[in-house]
Amino acid sequence: MELKIYKDHHHLSDAAANAIIELLKNKPDAVVCLASGETPRLTCRLFVEKALQQKTDTRLFTFIGLDEWVGIPPSNDGSCHYFFQQELIQPLGISSGQVYLFDALSKDPEEECRKMDKTILDKGGIDLVIVGIGMNGHIGFNEPGVSFENYSHVINLDETTITVGQKYFKTATTLQKGITLGLKHLQQSKKVLLLANGAKKAGVIQKTVEGRVGNDFPASIMQTLDQGFVMVDEEAASLLGQRK
Ligand code: F6R
């Protein structure tokens, strides 16, 4: 794992956006997976801006959504689906055949998981995955206690996720389960970027980078990934002892 510290959220997001652009230049049919949420929103916007400016070919890559709130329809502006539509799919005109998102309304969520795992396998694996980190150390909806060996799965959301998750919704919303790629996918991805910004993420970044590796704090898995980069701004890095 490598730690990279940037001046602020903008510089961090710029670097993450460049990573997607570079990948698509070298491998136009790459498989890219992104989280939604506050952290990667600017990365998405900068990626779209750069891709349009530089006329990057975005017709061949495969886009995979990291996770979704079970039971929340895509029309709900708090859903991950809605985020991806607004921030990536519509602005870049990405065709539906390139996009794989969990159907949170599926009658058979387990089947959704198997479909997603098969898609990833059939496409030769994920080239680049960009994730955020929750206030409980989750990645995607890999909540504390999750197995590092999981592929896609449905999971009961942790209390912290249910409470913090309200920030995405205009009105109080019942959140119970998530559907998510697993940490095994992260381990098998060719490159993993974990982004965090702001002072409120300083504690979880310290645990991610300097804490004991274990499934009670899923993001600690980053320490085990040779292809993993923890990319943070100065505020999120402020509790790191190793910072020079
Ligand atoms: C969302 C996701 C979550 C978020 C995390 C941080 O798709 O996978 O794990 O990345 O909860 O959320 P923000 O960026 O809103 O602080």
C-alpha cells in the first residue's frame, strides 16, 4: 500500500480523475468501478471535464457501480444509481450496455450478486476501483465484521452507516441492507484507490493506515494490497504519525 497526501480535496480529486483518464488512454476497454458519495463526486466531475476536453474514448470501457442501498429505487436522488447517472453516465453519454449497477429492487438480490460476479469475471477483472471510506471503516458496504473473502453480497447495514447515510436523502429514509462488491474483488483488482478528505475522516484514515489489520475495521485491508493507494488530503492525514 502506498500513502499519498494532497493539499486539498481538489488536488486529490484531480489526481484520481487523471488515474481514470490515463487508464482509458492505455486501455480503452478497461473495467472501472467507482463508489458514489461525497468523496468521489469531484473526481467524477473532473474526470468528465477532462474526458470531454481531451476527447478520451469512453465508448468501450465497462463501468461497475460499487454498491447500492437495497430497496431504494434508482429515481431516488439518494441512491447510488442516481449519483452515477448524474455524475458519469449522462454527462459522458455512456451507453447502457457498458454499465453494470446492482438492481436494488430485485426480487432476488443474491442472483444480482452472482450476476455481478460473473460480469467481472467475464470481463477479465477490474482494472481500477476507486472507493471511499465510511465513518466505521467500511468500504462499499463491507461493514465491520465482514469476511475479506467475500465477493458480491447482501449485508445488514451497520448502525453508523444507517445514521450517516441519511445525509444522502432529502427525507428520513429507512435503510436496512446494502448490496455491494466484496473485499475479495478489491484484492483481485489491478489498482485500488481509497480516497478520503476532510478532518472528519482523520480518525478512520489513521486506523486504515496505522491500525491493526482485521475485519472489525474493513478499510485496514488496504495495508495488505500492493496495488493499493490511500489518497488523502492534508486534513484527513492530520492524525498520521508517519507524516513528515
Ligand atoms: C458509497 C460507498 C460508501 C462511501 C462511504 C464514504 O457508494 O461505497 O462506502 O464511499 O460511506 O461516503 P462519503 O464519501 O459520502 O463520505
